[in-house]
Amino acid sequence: MAPELLPLAMALKSMKRANSGMTWIRQKHVTAFLRNLAVAPEITHESFVELPDSRTREYIRGLLIEHGVLPRRDELLTRYEDWSAQALDRTSKPENREIIRRYIRWHHLRRMNQMDEVSRGTFLRAKQQVTVAIDLLNWLTGHGTSLAGLTQAHLDLWQAEGPTTRRIAEHFLKWAIKTNTAPAGLTIIPHRRGTSAKLDKTGQDEALGRVLHSRGQIEARDQAAAILILVFGQQAERIARLTWGDVTVTEELITIPLGTIQITLPDPLDAPWRELAANPGHNLTASHPNTNWVFRGTSPGRHIHPGHLTTRLSKLFSTRAARLGTLHELTKLAPVAIIAETLGYSPTTIERHATHSAAAYTRYIAAVNEAVQNGSPRN
């Protein structure tokens, strides 16, 4: 065995259930990969690239990072660099390939390199924006024109023919106009805000009741995450990144900073959090030795994938509809500035929810007045 692999072997042996680790190692595909790794001249991130791409490769890479064999790196930045290099091959003309290369390098990668760590949201948005940009350029090629010859009629036709996700090309179009790659004055029809489904107050109360009164049937981590969405309108990505350093647990109170203010979780909202704090389960596998993540993921040393979290909670409610419904209701109870500061949202976002909330109330009053004028009974 290569000396670099000794920390990993020791970690597997020290697991609370060490047999499960040994069972995993004895799987043929894992054994084969470890044999290839053991004969590598040295174990580095670069040497991993030379080995066959697989989930096993990335899982073992994660284990070695977590146990100090490999240095930590920004995984999403690396993944985006690899993905974008392959995405360039989907362009149908050399000139389009150069446009997309510059868009990736000077717009997306420049922003990512300025971040402490690339977030999942940034990673996914960058992929989607580049994908839609390539689709637009390939469509223009198929219609005998180029980005320099783009007209509003082209844009309107392209958007009308395809899925609603084509509106995302707005980001690429603004960049192209700013860099004089596309003619000025062109616009994409934007997404109409306020059209997404929201979970109403009754639905929120019912969902929260199921979460709080299903002890033993729903895992404590799912309960804890559900509470932050249903009561405080938090995004799955922000929840997934919570650490125990963010959570303060005392005999009297449990507090969590959602925005700039510490939020207190009263009884019974604190119960799942107390259960997690008392039984974090760090030593169950070698993937998370003494991890500080509240919501551990399946990959070594990483928090739960936000998409995986929403999938788990989808058995109870739609996380997006619940979050939007909660923000909609909260804007009726407090000023925009206070809600934004407390929950960690931008004032613009909360202002938008407040506007829709006020508009809904205005429609309700108008309907009541109309009913009274028509002599209809009031409910």
C-alpha cells in the first residue's frame, strides 16, 4: 500500500461500524480502483485525472481530502472548468466557439475566481446560461446569420419557438451588447415574476403540523430543515451550508443566524435541533470525521446537496412553493427592511413579495366591494 493511503486505512478501521467500511473496500470496482491508485508514482489531484472517471474515483478523492492526504480545492470551480471546456465542442462554427470561450472566461470564470468558494447556485446558473447561449448561436447559424447580424425579429422567433428557459439568454445578450459582439437595443422577453405557485397559509400550517408531529417517522435532519423553510422561508442552498458553528445550543435556547440577527427557535421548533446536537453521528463513517456540517452529504467532507435536500422534503411539501408562500405571508406582518435583515434576503426581493402580497389583498377588497354592490352575501 502507498504510504499516502495509510491515513485512509486507519480511518476506516476506527469507524464505529468498521465492518461496513471493509465491506465497501471489498467491492470489486473499489478494490480495482485502489490497486491502480496504489501503484501511481504519487497521489495528487493531477494523478486522479489520469485514472478512469467514475463515482468511485471522486468518492475516494473526497476521502483523501477529508483525511489530509490531498489538499482542499474549490470542487465546483474545477467542475465548471472541465464542463465548460467540453461545452465549447457543442458550438457549430469556429467564430461562435470563440465568442463562447470569451463569455466563459471573462464573464463566468472571472466572477468565480473572485469568490471565496463557488456556490452551487452560481455553478448551475453559469452552466445554464452558457448552454442557452450556445443554443442561440447554433440557431442563428442554422438560420444563415450570426450574432453580429442578430435582429429583434430573430430573437422573438427564437424565443417563441423554444422552451421558457430561453429567456435566460438575457444574461448572455447583455454581455454581448456590452462587449460590442451583438447590436445594441435588443431585448429578451423577461420572466413574469409572481407567477410561481405558492403554498397558502392553510397548506403551510398543515405541512408544519406533519413535520412537528411525526417524530420517529421523519428524520430529525429533515424536520430541522423543513422548519427553516416553512417558518422562515429559507432557501435549501443556505440551509445545506449551515455548520454547528452557526448554531448556538443552551439549555434554554437554540439560536441560528439567518440574516444579521440571531433567530431563536422556541418549543417545539427546537426539538429536532436538540436531537441533532445530542447525536450528530460524526463517527458512523469515515466520510465525515468530526464534521462541522449540520446537514452532512453523501460525499466525504461535504454538506448535503441542496437538490438532494429538496428531494427528501418533497415527500412532505414543495419546498419552493412553501418558501414563496412563507415570504408572502411574512410581508403582511412586518416592514420589508426588518424581514430582509432578519431572514438574510435582499430588500429588493422582499419588496417584490410585499408588492404581490399587497396586490392580492387589494384584489380581495375589490371583490368584496363588488359583491356588496351587487347585493351578494358577504362571507
